[in-house]
Amino acid sequence: MNANYTWHQGADPTSLAENLAGEVVMRLNAAIAEKGSAVLALSGGSTPKPLFEALVDHDLDWSKVVITLVDERWVDESHDLSNAAFMNEYLLKDLPDSVRFAPLYHIAESVGASLDFVLSDYCQLTGSSTKQPRAFDVVILGMGGDGHTASFFPDAENIADLLNVDAAEPLKTCHSPSTQVARVTWSLPMLLNTGFLALHFTGVAKQAVFERAASGGDVTELPIRSAMFQDRIALDVYYAD
């Protein structure tokens, strides 16, 4: 199977983010028109900052949008490592209070025990059931220098399970030597069950990783391949130097 993606290259990270934001808003508006609401899953890290800032500038009925994270470190929002805190700082605080956010962190005795609470909260916000959680309308993935996406880290002890495209569970946990804390992530089949799937990254070093991944090989070596080599939905890649 060949890699299933379309390449979009921006002149610089700012213009790239603006172009991607325009596409995201168009897709969300279409979902709202069709379904009455839309669900957007965004990644953490430093790369999405200009995307978050560009999204704020667009006209959209945010009261009809639920935002969640693709993955999260299992820490509360007061922690420096929290993706939710980063999203609040650069996106949520500048959106209307009517926008709804579904976090992936929930206090519990363990990260595994938190998943039922996270899923219940998500389903309540999206008007769906835990047996059939609402599918996403837009998913924006990121990619690390090690080829990971979401919390699919190549050195995770459960990497084969994380990359199971037929996994039944909508949420997964990740423990790996390269992550500072345990993580919660939407499963691969949940992330692929979307109307629009994009990968957003910048820099020539990551471009080299992507090109290596695109040449094929073991998906557990470079987990971004799980989004590239699948036939459920085409991947739109947004890149700038």
C-alpha cells in the first residue's frame, strides 16, 4: 500500500497556519450545517500555537463546537506539562465562553481508572453514548522528531496495541521511557474516524523524518505511518520550513 496523503507546503509557519485554519473553519461550518454541531480534536506542543491564534480570528459559531485534545499528559491544568493549559492560554481564553472543551485529564486513582470519566464527559458534551462516542469532524495531528503522533511513542511498552487500527477502546494510555509522565490518547480508530484528518508540522528536521516514514516500513518504528498507510481517510499534510 502506498502512503495515502496530500502535501500542502506554506511559505512560512504563519501563512501555513492561516491556510490550515481556513480549511478547519470551513470543515467545522460544514459539519454544523449538516449535524447542528462540530467536534474538533487538536494537538498540543509548540507547533500549533500559530494555528490556535489564527483560529481565533475566524468567524464561527463556537457555541456549536466541542474542542478536545488528540492526546494529553496525565497532569492537571496547573502543571507545566499540561496540553490543556497551553490550549487555554493560546486558544480557549480568546474564544467565546460558549465554546465547550472536553479535557483528557480526569482525577482518579490511576491513569487507567480515569478513562471512563474522560469518555463520559466527552459523550455528555457531544450528546453521544459511551458505546458509540461522537466521531470527530476535524483532527489535527502533530509529529515528534521520533516519528510519534498522538501518544503513539515508538518506545511505549504497549505500542503494538496503540497502533491497532481495529482497537475497540476509544481511549488508550501510554507509558514510555521518553515521556515524562503517563499519557492519555484517543485511539487510532477514533482519530481516523473523522471528516478531515491533517498533519501539521514545521522544520526541515521533521520533514526528513516524514520522508523516511513515507518510504514505508515498520509502523512501530515510526508511528506516524499509522496515519499515512491506511485507507480509512486521506491525510492532508501541512508543512513549512
